[in-house]
Amino acid sequence: MSAPAVGKRQDRSGPGTSRLLAVHLRIADVLLRLVQLHALWLGWTLRGGLVLGVFPATAAVAAIARRDALGRTAEGSWGELRRDFARHWRGQFRHANALGWILAAAGALILIEERVMRAAGDGAIGVFVAGVLWMLGAGVAALGVLVWPLAAHFDARPLAVIRGAVVLLLGRPLAALAPLGAAAALAAAYYLVPGLIPAFGVAGPLWLVTAVLLRGGALPAAPAAAPEPR
């Protein structure tokens, strides 16, 4: 009587063990993907001389993260992933640089104004303006996180992408806070474990934000037109 019972317990544990193994393998695949994307981001950022390479490399990471989040991951070698990354980098070169430098200029302007107000004194008006500038700076930082998944998902001009990110941030704050919170949590993990930075870098938060936006329904699963590498 005991042998069949043992057999039944083993049968029940089989699928659970398989699912656990599948979860572990999936996590390992994701971590490897992030390491590969971060390595490509570094390489192609340097290829563009930092100034012209960082934003197209970020756009390429977002494009591949979007494909992964939609379940369209291309199975292949490191060489195939590298060629795919290169196509996105070249195809989004102008668009990504325009988008990135618009936001960078806005952030720099806010930072300069904040320092000017700090040097001018700490009166009531100065404190109020400084608070407004801090809020604007936080908004620009949030836009800097959201624009890349949107740029990868929609075929739109830089200003239209920024406007879409503003609409998402103000019109659907709960949907925007989920990916921003995920990025903040990962940033905290980077702070607590600095060794994660050279392993996952920009690819980690960008991949996570893209996945949360798409799987959470903040972005449509199948847009009318999404940018493809040229």
C-alpha cells in the first residue's frame, strides 16, 4: 500500500520541479541577456565617441527589450544579437540623438537655473522657485526613463515621443509610476550592491521599464507602426 502512495507523491512533485527549473532557467536567460545588452551598449557608445553614441545605444537596448517583452525574442548566437543591435543603432542614430539631447538640454537648463537661484539667496521667493525647479528636474528625469520604450514602440518624431511621455506621466500617473518605481528599486539595488552596475548598467533598468510598460498594458501590444532598423 505504501509504494503507490510514494509513487503518487513523486508524480505530483515532478511538474513542480520542472516549473521551478524552468523559472531558474528563465532568470538565467534574462540575466545573460542583460549582460550582453550592457556590453553592446558600452561598445556602441564608445563607437559613437560617447557624445554621439550613448543615445543611439540606449535606443537599441530599448528596441531589443521591447521585442523581448512582446515575446518575440530571436534565438541565435552572440553574433546575431550584435548585428541586430548594430542595425538598431544605425537606424535610430539621428532620431535617438535628437531625443536624447533635447532632454539633456532641458535638464542642463534646469540645473543652471537652480544654481543661479541658490547663489542669489535663500529668501521665500528663492525657496519657492528652487522647489519648482526640483519638481521640473524630477519630471525631466522621469521623462528620460519613459521616452526610450515609447520611442522603440512608436514611429514618431522626438518631440512627439516626449509629448507622449508627458501625456503618460500626467494622464496615467499610476501606469507611469509602476515602471518608474521598478527603475527606482533597481537603482537602489545598484546602490546597495555596486557590483551590479558593471554587470547590467543601463540595460537593467531600461529592460525592466520596457517590460513593465508593455506587460502592464500602459502601451498597446501591437502599435500601428513601430520603428524598424534600417
